[in-house]
Amino acid sequence: MTSASATPVRVNDFALKLASVNGTGSSSVNGLLMHAMFRMGIPVSGKNLFPSNIQGLPTWYEIRANKSGHTSRALDYDLTVAMNHATYESDFNEVRSGGYVLFDSSWPLDPSLLRADVSFLGIPLAEMCNESFRQPRERILMKNVAYAGALVALLGIDVDIVSQLLAETYVGKEKLRQSNQRALSLGYDYARENFAPLPFGVETMDATADKILIDGNTATALGCLYAGATVAAWYPITPSTGVMDAFTSLCAQYRHDAATGKNNALILQAEDELAAIGMVLGASWTGARAFTSTSGPGISLMTELLGLAYYAEIPAVVIDVQRVGPSTGMPTRTQQSDILSCAYASHGDTKHILLFPANPVECFHFAVKSFDLAERFQAPVIMLSDLDIGMNDWVVPRLTWDDTYAPDRGRVLAAEQLEATDRFARYSDHDADFVCARSLPGVSAVGAFTTRGSGHNRLGRYTETPDEYQEVLDRLARKHAAAAKHLPEPLVERRPGARIGVVTVGGCDLAVREALEILEERGTVADYMRVRGFPFVEAVSRFLEEHEVIFVVEQNRDGQLRSLLTLETLVPKDKLRSVLSYGGYPLSAATVVEGIAAQVGR
């Protein structure tokens, strides 16, 4: 076993992989390290790759620090902490040449696993924790804190910041804080006494002063709160449960009248996703701002009532935090495999409004936008996040809010407006966006009508007459198309001399941006566009028309964004080439570079 070099040559530019067993408490410890680097002002990311069982299977946590702000997932690692014997071989193989492995030397390491180009740092973590702690469970948990202490020493992380984070984590739990501090010191002292600093590490920066750490699910819930949502119905499903957990906590604080003791919000756990969307439609029909959160399997169950909402023109907001499918798939892995199912959810001719956030900041703002769009266009709006955005902490700019914001409630007729009309016809008298005025129940008897998912004409009456049916259905298509100009514009970056374009969506953003810089250094220059909504705005078609070849980068097997672009624009199909990653892990720049370079011959 060898020790680390004493000459640091790489500062704030490295990747760690922390391998453990699910249920041993490693995730919170690993997050502590990432948070400490953030407080040191360093751009950093943490990716929690965990199994869908409660305990016993392998789990990994990946930390990438990069002074230039490139924080998409890395594919090779400068240091791996190997705490799971079952994954030693694969974990060791992923360390870059010249890298390091930190392992528990309480047990001998199989010599066949050693690599001549990797340094192995052995620390008797189990022995130290067995000597210092009495309870079996405590020994397991504190072993993780001890390796964190060793990393603090080896990487030069500010130990005072780590101690402060422990104090904040265990406020009011002094015994737990002391145990964690003692375990941290065990690893820290051992590393300081036995190893030299690594050739990479951290130094204080000032790159996060105006930033926060937040996950997309929390940001989404905050957006729903700020949008004025008062009704939420859901059925628990990974990875979207965090949205409703956060919304429930926020409502306890901000939707509770301390004077009367009454709640000003209603949160319902339904028996299934079909019931959840039904509750949302009922609440929205009466005038409340209502939403549900779900993932792919829930979307499958909701499709029938999403079709009802589309045809009967009832507002609804659906938060889809995408995961790996089909069927149950891999619940704790990320993917972008719901694009087509959401765009055309339900049988018959339906098209829905979609928003695609790329980070927690956009989750916050797009959640607000979803409610405004849903009520303006009297239709379901589906915001497609994903597990990586939703469940991992991201370093993002501080959230901002415009205090002059006024909700766009759309065309809702008040009592005096209804009573001034001779007859209220629900699906006639549309505006320039092909949206008809609606009434709310209980406002006026003049506004009463039958809300139906069966064939109806512009008066809201039942019909099976082809012309009357088609008139309503054609208006719905025009209304959907008209929504495009109210959606977020795509983000476009142009580079001089670019003849090819790269298009992506959602959480692929950071990896693709980094990949384009690498490709440019190698001589391949490309323009960039990130789609942020559907129906597509005119700028999307223009970008596609302007380039000879378009690479569409997305995280699903079938190229769903590419298919949607082919169906909904006039771009020739052979101009669009797919770069796909769908194994369930967050996208890396290396995957994008490889996928594009292989097709352009570089």
C-alpha cells in the first residue's frame, strides 16, 4: 500500500466516487462533504446513485468539484472510497490511472484486485470505530463519518466548516453531534498522521457567494406555493414524493392561519394516481389552483382523465419527475422517457402543453408558469423534471421573485358578466388564442352547463354530428398551437463558423454545454439549443432549418425528442441524428462527446 504524493498540482478540479451499502447512512455523510465544498465557494455537484430497495444493495455517491463550473457527472474518478466488498472490483476499475483508492484495511485486500497505476490508502476504519463506539449500529454509521474525516484531511477541506455543518445538522441533539465529531476526528487524525496530501484538493474560492444548494423537488414545491396552489392530490411514487413532502411542509408554515388554527390548503393522498388526477380536476373545475406530482407509471394511469381535461377544457398541473421505464423499471434511476407519452397523453387526438426545466431554478419558475398556462388555456400542463434534477442537490443562483406578480386566471366570467348575457355557451366566443370563457360553479345560474367528456358542440350540448364535433376538436388544436407563443423560448448559443447544431432538453444541459467546449477544442464547432416547452415556438424550427445536421441529445432509448421534432416541425427526418444515454445514470459530457464525434468522424 502506498501513500499519496505531497505535491498538490490540481486545485478544485477532481471527481470522487464513494461506494457503500444502502441503509448504512453514507448518503448524509457524503452530502456533508459536498456541502462543505460549496461553503468554501467551490462549484460542486453531488449525484446520489442508490438502489430502490431499503437496505443492503450497493449505493454510490459521486462528487465533482470544478472551478470552471463544469459539474455534470464525471465518468472517471481521481479517488474512490471503497466501503462495499461486493463492488470492489468494479469500483477499483473506474479509478483513473494515477488515482487513489481509500479502503477499510481492517480486513486484508485481495492482492488480485490491486492495480500498479493506482495508490491504495488503507485506514482501519472498522477497528477504530469498534474501539471508540459501543453500539453495533453506531459503529456502522460512524465508520462512514470517519472516512469523511480522512477525506477532509486529504483534500484540504476546511474542518471548521465541516464541524459547523455537523452542529447545524444535529442542533438539539448534542450526543449525536459529539459522536459524529469524534468519528470525524478519528479519520482526520489518522490521515494527517499517515498520508501526505493528495496531488489534488480544494482551496477557498468565491464562486458560490450568490448561489444556493437546493434540489428540484423542493424548488418545484416552492413554485407551486408561490403560484397560489391550495389543493394537491397525489399517490406516493419515487422520485416525485419529495415534491409533495416539501409542499406539505411549506403549507404547514405558510398555508396555516395561526389566529384561527385553520389550514388554507388541502393535501390529499389518493388511493392511486387515477384518483389523484380526478381530485385535481374537480378542484380546478371549481376554481382552485390544484396539482399532482407523479412519475412515469402515474402518467400511464392518469391518461384517461388527462384526455377528459383536454376535451372538457379543465385546467390541471401535473409535475412529472421522470424515472427509468417501462413498467416499474428502475425507480431510483433517471431518464427522459415520458416525453411522447406526456405530449399525447390519452386516447384520441390530444396534445398537451409541456414544460422542460433543466435545473431547480427553472423548476421553481416553470411551476409558477404551469399554473398560469393551465388556467389561461384551460388545459392540462405537464412539467417534466427528472430524478437527477428532482432528488439531487444543485448549486444554482438564488431564487428571485417579482412581488408584482399577479396570477393569470384566464377567461373566467364573474356573476355580473354572466347575468349580462342572454345565454352562456361554454365552447363558443373564443378569443385570439382560441380560448373560450368559462364559468365557475355557484357563481351564477346563468353559467351552469354540463361538463362532459362525450361528444359536444360549441354550445356545450351533446352531439354526434360530425361537423359539430370537428368544429370543437379543430379549435382545440388551434388553441394548443397558440399556446406556443406563451411558452419559454428555447435557449440558443451560437458559435462562429458552426454548421452543425446540437439540441437537447432538461437535465442534459450541463453535460452538453461542457461537451461542446471539448468538441470545439478538438475542431468540431456546433451551435446549441435547449428546448424548454411544447408546442414548439417558431425559434425551434428556425434553428433546425439553419443547420446542415442536428444532433439531438436525450436520455431515452427511442429518441423521443427527435420524434417529437419530426412530428411537430417540418425538419427533414434525415437531418436529425440521435445521441442517446438511457442506462439510468445522469448524463456525462464524455458520453456526448463520444456520441457526436463518432458521427462527424472526429
